[in-house]
Amino acid sequence: MCRTRSDDSRIGSVSAASSGPTIDGQYANSAALRAPRRRSAGSISRGTSALSGRTARTLSESAMDGTPQLVFRRQNMSGSSGKQSQRAHALLAWYDRHRRVLPWRAPPGGRTDPYLVWLSEIMLQQTTVAAVGPYFAKFVARFPDVRALAAAPLDDVLHAWAGLGYYARARNLHKCAQAIVAQHGGKFPDDEATLLTLPGIGAYTAAAVAAIAFDKPAMPVDGNIERVVARLYAIETPLPAAKPQIRELARTLMPPARTGDFAQALMDLGATICTPTKPACALCPWMDICLARARGIAEELPRRAPKAERPVRHGVAFWAVRPDGRVALRRRVEQGLLGGMIEVPSTDWREATWSEPEAVATAPFQADWRALPGQVRHVFTHFELRLVVWTGRVQDDPRFLWASLDELSDHALPSVMNKVVRHALAQVGRAAPPMSPLRKRGPRAINKEAGVPLARGRQP
Ligand code: SF4
């Protein structure tokens, strides 16, 4: 059950009798809510220092419905807004001392650039801060603002994105930049509703940009925030079923001011203190009000429903080499997975393995194909791909791009295709594949084993 603001009205009657540490003067004078302070040079310190002073707090649970409740016993603050302020103050005070320095984050008191916030949030979907860092720097150096990004050819954008995966995001990034220039004069909208109308901006990104870049009352809930809130309230419902409840609880935590800092503080708390394993509760500004810590189950939360096994798809990639040593590439269709990216031509990727005649019939060239030993494996979000690579000498065909081996890195090849390139080069080197004698064979599955025999290709 979600805890709402109205729930707070009945918390007092069931709070534990014992008194806890008290809250110091910084809550009474609202310093943390008024202005960010400079980050101290010191290392992370014990968060409980923020929870001492005049106002006592206790931790309890509702005796009426079992819903976890965080309870503050009021002395100098009143009602649910007082409790909310105490939590927010504790976290913001911690954030002001220990915030992470990130390339897209403005220094305390500095101006936040919505372009950098938006770009970082898109890049950070499905990957980590550490992984994004070098890509972000390269991307911003190449496209320093939204106008530069909008004016760039899509290929340049895809190329700068290569390695981050999920290329639909890069295409939408480009479309979004163009929409911001065309429809908003190059200025980011500052409200969630308008941000949501832009390509590639969903509920999370709209809330993140509105809160972080414009300090609007919005609460983006990423994996870090999800974990902190699930533990703070000891939410036992497994994810993803618990997501709506966690989102609602996160919203109730949000203070009336410094909403962007508050969201980033929650993110930082999850990334540095409330980590997936071995959370450093002794350093946490919320350690005294955290229900999961009190119950000794912090490391078990959030619970997750068992994952369905990832399905496997199979395909054949054709490493087709012209007499001058150039290799055939082509652009994938705009829609769908890796849309618009450059690829080594391949069959469809399907659940069934490909028999030799089937793959030959699908090959884009007539050639004496030779299957290279081994497979290329690549894990996408929803399936694992296993590609067998065939190589063959082919004649020129203007429908394809022809790249010398030195030019391959100039193309926006997605990670899976870079694996195909590496696999082919490791097997055949930089030389053109040798001509192979033909063999007549009946159909058989080709993806199940390494070392596939020769096959004669046909014109598609
Ligand atoms: S689990 Fe530990 S680190 Fe996480 S919110 Fe609770 S006290 Fe803080």
C-alpha cells in the first residue's frame, strides 16, 4: 500500500515510545532548503551528525495496516510537512557536503545547462556513470550545444554514440535536438508536459530535466532512487510490481524547494552509500529513520521477481570481400533494432537456427562462402544473439558500401558489428578470403557448432 500525505495524520498515534536522536538547528532555520553550500574537501562523514538537535524522531510502523511509516516526533516542526522537511533537510545537508562531481552537473551555485542534463540522462539509461563518462566528453566536444547537435548529420551522431548501444536513443536524440531548435527556438522547455512531447523523452527523462535543469517539482525515479526508497520504507513487494508504490513514496519525500538537488541527492545516496550490496548505513543521513536498516533487511531490498530466461536468436553475417580487399557494409532500415546503423550484411535474426541452404538463399551475394569457426555472441536487452560469420570473395555491387579495413572505424558500427569485424579479422586476417571448392551438402543447422562447411551463395 502506498503511503500518502494523508497517512501522516495517523502516524503520531502509533509511533514508538522510545525517543531517538534529535534534529539540530539546521532544520529549524531551513538552511539546507534555502541554498546549496560548497562541497567540503573532506571524505564522506557519518550522516547522523545531521540528526541531532532539538526535534526528536522515532521510527515506527502503522499498527492499523502494517504500512511502513517514518515517524518524527515534533518539537519545533509541525505536521507532515515538518516530517517531510526534516527528511529533506537531512539529505540535502549531506548532499551539500558529499555530492559527486560529474561532468554534466553544475558546481554549487553554478548554472545548470539543460542540454548537458538531457544528454547525460539519455546516455545513462541502461548504463553506468563510469561507462558514460568518456562518451559524454567526446560527444560534448563534438556537439557542444543543442543547435550543433541538430545541425549535425545523423551518421556523425550515430558514430559518436557507437559503443553506448541502444541506437534508437541516438536517433531520437538527434530528432529531439532538431525539434527543440525548430519548435522552441533552441531553448529547452522547462515543464514536464512539454518535454514529454519531444522525441525520445519519456516520463523519467522529462522529470529529470524539469527537476535538475529547472528546479521544477518533479521526481525522476531511477534505479538508485528506487533502491533507496524501497529500503527507507522496507518495501517487500518485488520489482517491477513495486514501482508505482515506490514512485508515489518518492514523490512524498520531495521538498518544496531545491527539488533538483533533492533528486540528485537521492541518486548520489543510492550510488555511493545505499549501494546494491553492503550499503554503508553508518554513513547514511537517513540511518535513524530507515526501516530496512532497522529490520536488518537492507541488503535484501529491493526484492525482484525472478527474471524470465533471455531467449536466443540466430543469424549469419556475411563478410564479403571484393578483389581489392574492400568489405561490404550496408545501412539497416531506420525502424527497429539498430535502425539506421551500418552493419555487416546478415540474415534476419530469428529463434530457429539457419540451415545452410536457407542462409545461402538469403546471402546478399553469389559467392563460395566459407563459415568461420566459432560464433559471435551479443546480449541485447530482450534476447541473446548468436551469429555465425561466413566469408567469401565477391564482385562489386553498387547497392553496398565498400570499406577498406582501415576505414571500418569511420563507420557507425554498433557493438555487435564490431564483434563481427573482430571475429572475421581474427580468422582471415587482412587478406581476402581464399577461393574455396564447392561441396554439395543437404540442409542442416549451421549455428549449433563451430566450423561450418562451405556453401555456395545465390543472388538474392
Ligand atoms: S539501507 Fe542504509 S544506506 Fe540505505 S537508506 Fe537505509 S540506512 Fe541509508
